[in-house]
Amino acid sequence: MRVLLTGSAGFIGTAIGRVLEDAGHEVVRVDVLLPMAHGEAAEAPPGTNLLDVRDAGGWGDLLDGIDAVCHQAAVVGAGVTVADLPLYAAHNDLGTAALLAAMSAHGVSRLVLASSMVVYGEGRYVCETHGDRVPPPRSRAALDSGDFENHCDLCGGALTWAAVAESARLDPRSSYAASKVAQEHYASAWARQADATAIALRYHNVYGPHMPADTPYSGVAAIFRSSLERGEAPQVFEDGGQQRDFVHVDDVARANLAALEATAERSRGELAAYNVASGHPVTISEVAALVARGTGQSELAPVVTGRYRIGDVRHVVASPHLAEKELGFRAEVLPDDGLPTFANDPLRMHS
């Protein structure tokens, strides 16, 4: 299989490229080396085509002979400020639309798209009395008072979290989340109009070697590690009880390989979405403690700050069962082992 891989020089793209080549596939690499992800002085890895997906229509014959596209290129993060909105719309929305149009023009009909669990907004919640409920966004007044949990809209009682299936409604609550939903919608429309096959992989919190270090767009595990390296206790928002799923980058790469190979057998005209998760949720406080253990600084217990960000969700934990059933993907690196190891993995430093 000849695969065009966008975002090939990135944290996840690098791991995917390695796994694809190890499996005997040919990889055509494309990256624009955005400074926010790679630093101002980054150099393209050997074999990388320095191109912008927003200009995919002008890539000439780069898409000729391609069997499938693995689209990882994106501006990532929660959306640090409202000023980030045009950035997400340009690179994620327009970039994906331009790439899909170019694929259609060159007769490429198989796509694997990097999506995210942020498309769900809040996760799944259950009221003991009223069953499944969809909580509204948490109010500033509640958050200011230290009430971080979601409550039933009918009785006000506590809601407990449950695993989210791919059939859940989409409810983006940040600029990044909105852009990932838009990417899925463009891919779905393209699959129907171009009689093509598309798979969206909804990554949960990805971590591992060569993760970007300590930028506003870094993952929380990398931010915790940077604090520990300075000899400071990790700062945990809210009460630290937020439930998340952390999935290792090597598992994400394996999920992409499985999805790309699956596109050859899938029926055309539709998009299928799959959660990519470890299946072993942890709290944010537990993440900080596991990373601290890996650094040998378990005495630096997480500091619960009570701070919050509007747009953050309380709990979101995915069900990994559909990906296992239909793609044969199951995570191999679990957080209890992977997060302490991550404490000593090399990170990507900005320059």
C-alpha cells in the first residue's frame, strides 16, 4: 500500500510513519512544520515534502498512485484563546476540505482521518433516577463555588459517568473540538459524493516519546512532567477528579495501520468512526502521580488548585469495544505502565 501521510513530522505522524514502513507499506510524507508545534528553527526530516494541506490542489502529481491518505495534519489543543478560532478553521477545516478535493481529483478514495474524543463534549452520564442524561455546560457560578460535577437536569442529583460509544451525539465545546467535528463532516460528505471510504479515529489523550514539551498546546502529561523536572509539584485543575483515558502514541500508530488496511475492504459512501483509547480510565490527579512516580519524585504530590477553564469537560471516557470488534485494535500500553515510563521519554523541545 502506498500511503500519503500528512503531518508526518509531528508527534503522532512520526510514530505512524514508522509503523507503516515496518509493516512493509510505502509512505509519502507531507508536513508544513508549523512553528507552534515544531519550533521556529525546525528542519524537515529526510524525505518530507514541505507542503501545506490548504494548498493540496497545487501539489501536482504527489497524489498520483496513492492508495490511501492518512490525514494527521492539524492545529491541536483546546483552543487557548478566542483568537485561535481562525487558526483552527484555516488549518483543520479548510485544510481538510482542500485535501479531500485534491484526493477526488486524483482518484484517491481511501481516507483515515485523525479525529478526537473532544467531538463528544461532555462524556456519557447516568442519573440513578432518570437514566441517561445530557448535562448542559457547567456554569461559572458552579465552578467558582467548587462544584465541578455535572447534575441531572430533572432532579439536580449527582450524575455518574459511563463509557461513551461512537454513536453518542456530537457536542463540541471548544474551537478545536468544533474543527474536529467539521473535519468528520467534510470527510463524511466526501465519502458519499466521491463514492469513497473514510474512517475517523477519535483519539483520547495521546502521550509518549517525542511529545511536544510545555507549550500552551501540549498535553497535560507533558505539562506535569515539565513541572516535575523543575522540581515543582504538578498543578491540577478543578479537584483533580476528572476522568480521562490516556492512550500511548505507539497504540495510536497501530490503530492507524489497522484502519488503513481496513479501508480496502470497507463499503464505499460512508464514514465510520472509532474510539482509540486504552480502555483503562484514570483521574487527572492519578496521571500527575504516575508521572511523578516515573521521575522518582513521588513526594511531589499534585497540588489541587481549584482553577478551571471554561469549555473544559468534566469526564469523558471512551468505549474501546467497537475498534476491537471491527478493526482488531486493542491497546497494548496501559496508563499504569506507560505514564511512569513517559516520565523519562525524550520530548520535542522548541527552539
